[in-house]
Amino acid sequence: MNKLVCNFSDAILDAGRKRFGAMMGIVSHIDEGAYEVVAVSSDTRIPEAGDTFALDAVYCREVFQKKRTLAITEIDGVPGMRLHPLYDEIPCEFYISAPIIVSGEVWGTLNFTSLEKRGTSFSEEDIQFIEAQAQRISEELTMSA
């Protein structure tokens, strides 16, 4: 299933990076507290597909737990986020992520981020875009199951 997601998601990651001006886009799969990078498009080549992290160590934890989209234009400006363990390693500034829902449960996330602060807030159209792309991945996963 992960190979299918990888092949299918390349266009989604490229489109999202272009739309948001993001340095990286990731499709993740989350299972039993583990966050696995399934597909990635990145200027830095970090992370790579197959990399696994503890869910508590990544920004997507809240998206997973609350089953909702999260959009932050300046992580440094959000109380508590600068203290996030990941911020010390990779001081990303903007972050937008939507859950990928399969059979009513969060299968993973689609997210875009950058080290640069975002000059404008994410619009309602931006939220609709990422949620529609996460839904496309969900539908592809459901059809291939």
C-alpha cells in the first residue's frame, strides 16, 4: 500500500509545495504511536521515505489526535510550539497539515512546511485545497484495499 501512496502522491506533494511555497511536503502513515514518512518532496532531502519517528516528536500529533487540519503561519509565534522538541532540530516556521482518514480513522497526514515564516495567513481556499488532497489520498487507499 505504501508504494501506491508514494506513486500517487508525488503530484499532490509537488502541487502543494508550489501552492504554499513550502520547502517540504510529506505523506505520513501513523500506527501505534509511530509516524512513518511514506512519501516526501523536499529541498533538504531530510526526511526520507521510510524514516520513522515517535508521534509525540512530530507536529502532526495534534492533527492525528484531533482529526482536524492545522495551519500555522509562524510556529515561533504560537505559545508552546517553539518548545516542541522538533523545533530545536528543524526550526520550521510555517506548517499546514490535514488528516488522511480511512474507514473513519486517521491513517496518516498530508503536510507542508518551511523554515521561512509565511507572509500571509492560510486562506479558507488553502484549507480546502489540503483537505481535498488528503481526501484524494484517502480515496486511493480505500480503493486499493
